[in-house]
Amino acid sequence: MREQHLRPSPISATVDFEADGVQHGFLRLPYSRDDSAWGSVMIPITVIKNGEGPTALLTGGNHGDEYEGPIALFDLALKLDPAEVRGRVIIVPAMNYPAFLAGTRTSPIDKGNMNRSFPGKPDGTVTEKIADYFQRILLPLADIVLDFHSGGRTLDFLPFCAAHILPDKAQEAKAFEFVRAFGAPYSMKMLEIDAVGMYDTAAEDMGKIFITTELGGGGSATALTAAIAKRGVANVLRHAGIIAGEIDAQPTRWLDMPSDDCFAFAEDGGLVEFLFDLGDTVEQDAVIARILPVGRTGAKPFEVRARMSGLLAARHYPGLIKAGDCCAVLAVTV
């Protein structure tokens, strides 16, 4: 494994990460396929640099059906003036570019989930090769990493910015300062139910300041959630000292996910009827949702109950649910 990770990445960048100015280019990954024997996956990237200063790595499209990040980052790549920058901004609006083009969570090429593929492999699948490039080339360049997420086609979230509870409390505190600066309507102390192979974990293990978001969902973006993303990324760059100006401070409500009891899963499939809306207060043991059997009439619905009291922070989307799907996520007010 060690020898494998000493191999060079097959990805080549058409931008120079050390050059001042603005560069719009690609991360080119050779990919031989039926319709292009010497083809490539061309992942758009922008590098904006002006002298010495911190580096922000800004990413979206880690999952291909989540759109607030790509909207904000394609817009930022177009508008950010290098004269306004002190340091460097690396913008990758769609990390898992094949998934982004397909509008799917995972890659249509290899079914790879980018956010479960780290540290990646230079001779692995397409998704693993992209993860390896971020692991070995891009993350080491960064001081602050902002990775945009939302619920995609199967979840809907209250719009929040988040960081993780970390063993290094100084690193954790800096991350939550950036969460506060982002200024989403909600700010979350986040718990992951499956952190193995995550981009988040890779960045945090390197000592990077890592923050992320969940900004809505349903496989689309709204005017509100796109505006939150655009304002938030500008605030992060201001807080880092990369661009000048006052942070556009917005009121935020702090939430915490203290344990696995936050999550409620479907134990049967069917038509889901929620009895609470996002942002509602749910008491422990209350029925969050009923799952109505759809194979026959007259069958009793399965009830999904809250294992703790809290705010409904996320819910399944759209109307049909399968056994094992996450039905709801609760959080508590800090």
C-alpha cells in the first residue's frame, strides 16, 4: 500500500497553483472508454492567487445531486478579482464531476461515493483517483477547507453550516469560528454516522480547518439556499483574511447532534407521512412519521418514533421510503 501511494497521480492540472493572477482550467484524468479510447474526465478548477497569505480550498459537488455549492462556486470563480485576494483561493465547483453531470449522488462510471473514497488510490477507480489527487495534492496546499453539501435527492435539511467535535480542541475551536462567520440560519456541532473514508476526515487528520454545510435538499436549490451559500463563502474568505471587508453577519441558531439517538431509520418501506415539519420541536417517543404500506389497502402503518427530544433538522425526501433509509434527524438547541 505504501508503494502504491508513492506512485504519481494520473491527474494533471492545466493551472499553476503557484502563479499569481486568475486561472481557469481543468484537472484532467485520462479515462479510456467505449466512446473515447484516449478520453479524459475534465474537472473544472479555478485558482486565484495574489502574493503571500492563507489558502482556501472551496469544493462542491462531492455528491453530484447537491447544487448550492456548485452554484456559489461557479459564480465565485467568475466574479472574484485577484486584486481583492491576499493569498490563494482554489475553487473546484464539482469534485465528483461525472456524478455532477449525471445528477446522481455517486459516479455513473464506477458507482463511487466521493465522500467515502478517501484517501483514494492513484491506480484505483475514477472516483478513487480523484480522491487521491485531493488527498496528496490539493489538501496539503490548504489552510481552510469549505466543502458544500445539501440533502441531494433523498434528504431535506434545515440550512446549516457545520464542523465536527475533534480531539484537537484548538483545531475544533478555529473550525467553529469559521462556522460562525459563515452565517447560515443554523450552525451545527455535527456527528457523522459513518466517517470512514470521508473528505472531512482526511482534511481534519492533516490538521486543516474544515467546515461543511447542509443547505436544503430535494435534488435542487432554491433562491434562499443559493443566497446562503454565496454569502457564506464570501464570509469565510473574509474571516480567513483572504479578502477584505466586514463579515455580513446573520443571526444563527446553534444546534448539536449529541448521539446516535439523533437518527431515526425506516424499518419498512412505503409511503412516508411526516407529522412534523423541518424546524418543529419533537418530544422523545413522539411519532415523527408514519410509513404507509403501499402493496395493499387496510394494512397498518409503521410508526417512526423519536429516540430523543429535539428539533427536526432533516427528513427523508421524496414521498416513498425504503427499509433502512434515514427517515429523520433530530438536533438539540445549544
